Amino acid sequence: MSSPAPVSPVPIETEAVVPAHPQLFGHPRPLYTLFFAELWERFSYYGMRALLTFYMVAPVAKGGMGLPDNKAALIYGTYTMSVYMLSIPGGMIADNILGSRMAVLIGGIIIAAGHFLMAVPGDFTFYLGLLLIVLGTGLLKPNISAMVGQLYRPGDSRRDAGFSIFYMGINLGAFIAPLATGFLAQHSKFKELLTGWGFNPVHSWHWGFAAAGVGMVLGLVVFAVFGRGLKEVGPAPAAAPGAWRKPLLTLVGTLALWGIVKLSDTAGFTWIRYLFILVPVALMVWFGFSRQEDVRRLGAIFFFFIGAFVFWALFEQAGTSLSLFADRYTATHVGGVEVPSSWYQAANPIFVILLAPVFALAWTRLGARQPSSPMKFTLGLFFLALGFSLMIPAARLAAEGRVSPLWLLGLYLLQTMGEMCLSPVGLSTFTKLAPRHLVGAMLGIWFLGAAFGNKFAGVLAASFGEGEAGQLDRFFGQQALAVFIVAGVFLALVPWVRRRMGGVL
């Protein structure tokens, strides 16, 4: 999903491959422990995320924070950016100090604490809870993926299939989460139950946040109780003098960059935002015209960085502008069944589950005739723009009353098709293009593309609530047009980029 998530960050695997494990269904048995642990971790993340914007913009009288749309969107963008950005030092801390297994365990505990803090009403507990979730996810997310890779020996043909199984757990968790937490937070039936139990129904939001915490605890239980086979996976590295220096420098650099991005939200400094697209474009051109092949490949890498940045900037509005459209302008009942607005966020992961095998089969059948990596990125952007174009007539109809859920479902279908073209390709292409001594740095660049995209999703969504409902078509139309233009430029650049890739497909 969902993730560049994608879509999930996968760090460099620097640790030794563990001895052979008992097999189950043709794969190491610990894979299934990691599958269920990650399923519940993603349940916690996407369960909370599905409610985040709704809670922030809900009036205080209805249990929310009463924030204006633009402020809530910026907070949401900063939060999701931070999750990806902290994955970079999180991987370094595991590689040099904690080991993957301990990083996952500590990260999970911190995440659970953050969710349970958010279950307590109050602004202080809300912001502190978000901070803990960011810190914990930065430790857990990259390192649990690394543990999957460490279950297979180099050259094991089952490795890609193992990651496919693991990522299925991600999307199952992301599918179930909004349905469960959305029911607790928004459904009238649960509010009636709370009233009958003597609780104030306006605090139903916090029951949803608590459910996300329970999901993380279940993930920790699976990891700890059923993780015997993982004891030798991702152990702490041997103590070495100065082992803390590299993680500390990475953390300081990450926090400095985070501060610069956050400064761009301040009046008088919004011009900084232009640098986050202009600098990669300049680097793409600078490196792309070098006489050295390895350096020219860096030019291609920044082409993919720009594509990922633009893609996630629209795709990740699922939790902001698209959620607000679902809440304010989309039918609340379908066939007599109440549909909380948070439930629409289950559409993308279920489409991923359904479409991933179709796209995998299509690429396999096409073989050498399948589109190149830069063309797949271009197709991904094209599908994304089509999805936002679909919202233009939906927005016009919304000016007259609530619209059919099919508009949003059509958008999510097109976005998922774009995701299938772009997300699985990106990380693999980065690792193949990067010079051997720069693989770690280039993976950091990939994570930054996802981080900046998430941040700009919040920036773009900040203008959603401006003006009347009749102007919503302009909101979606401007973004669709911008991405169509970017896709057109990418299409024109495909031959140029392929030459810079030096034979990498």
C-alpha cells in the first residue's frame, strides 16, 4: 500500500544470512511470524491514520480538535513525512548498534505506547502519541523488512516470493484497519453502544485510537511468543568503538533536513518548497550529462526520485483531501448500510491484493516486451492523473448534494493501477542503478522521495477547504493537469533516461 509505501522501506542488508530454518509451504517458517507481526503493525498504523484528519477537523463539541482544514492537512503531511524520514536513521541504528530484531521489538513497544496515549483525550497526549509513533515506526518498519530478507541465502529464487507474501500481510492489515477503527470512531451503532454503557459517545475517536494500540500489542505478542526461529535473525552487531557515530550523524542530518522542511510551512519561508523539486531537477541534469557512466546513472536516479515525489504527493491525499471529500460530499449510506467515511481508505489495499497478481502476470507474459522502468513510472503518473480527473465531475455533482461512492472507488482503482506501475519498480531500480559504494545513500534518497511526497500531500490538501463546494472541481482539476504535464515530460524523457541507465532495464 500503501506504501512506497509503498511501498515499504527495505534497508540494505548488511548482516550475515542465518542458518536454514524449518520450512512451511515452501518458505522459512519464521516468514509467517513476520507476516502476522507486520499485519498487526500495519493495522495499528493505518487504523490510526484513517481517523487522524477526521479527528483533527471535527468540532470540539463532537470530540475532535476543531482545527481548520489547512492546519490539519499540514500536521498530517508532517507526520507521514516524519515516519518515512526517520526510517533512515532507524536502519542505521539497527545496523550499527541494536540489530534488526531488537530494533523491531523496541520500536513496537514505543508505537503501542503512542497509540494508547492518543486514546486519552487531550492535545498534549495527542501530539506526544504522534511523536512516539513516528519514533517507533522509524525503528520497526525498515528493520522488519530487513529480517525477511535475512531468512534467505544469497541467490535464493524464493526471495521475491517471500517478500510478496510479506507484503500481502501489509495490505491485509491496511484493509482491515479502517473498517475496524472507523466503526469504533464513526459508526452510529457503536456510539449507541457507548451511550448504553454510560460512556460519552463524542469520545468514540479515542476508542478507535485504542484499537490501533491493541493491534500493535497483538503484533508484539506474535513477534515475541512465536518468534523462536527469529532469535538468530538480525542479532546485534559486535560492539565496536565509535559504532554510534554513523547513526548519530545520520540522525542529526535527518533532523536538520526535517527542520528545513518544517520551516517551509512558516510564512515568509514557503519559497523553500520550490527547492524540493528544483534541486532534484538540477541534479538530474547535472549528473545526466556527465561523461562517466556511473555518474550518468545518478541522473536517472533523480528522474525516478522526481516521479516518486510527484506520485506520492497526490496518492497520499487519501488521508486528507480525499478523506474530507468522502466525509462531506459522498453518500453515507449504501443500500441502506451506513458507511463511515474512514472505510473508503480500505479501497486501496484491497485493490492492491486483487491487482498485484494481475500486473505480475502481465509483466511476466510480456517478458522482454514489457515497458522499461522509466516508462512504467510514466504510466504510473498517467493513471494517477486520470484518477484525479475522475474527481472533477464528481466535485461538480457534489455542489448539488452527496455523490455516489463509485466516484471515489474509481479514483482508488486508477491510483492503485498507477501504484502497481511505479511502487514495486522504484526501490529495485534504485538499487540496480546506484554505484556499489553509494547503495545506502541512494536508498536514503528513495525514502526521502516518499517522505517529501507525503509532506507535499499535506501541503496540497491544505487548500481543499478554501472556497465553496462549487470550486472543488478546480482543486482536483489543477492537480490532474499538473500531473498530466509531468507525465508528458516524463514520456519525452524516457529515451534520454534509458541511455543514462547504462543497460539497466
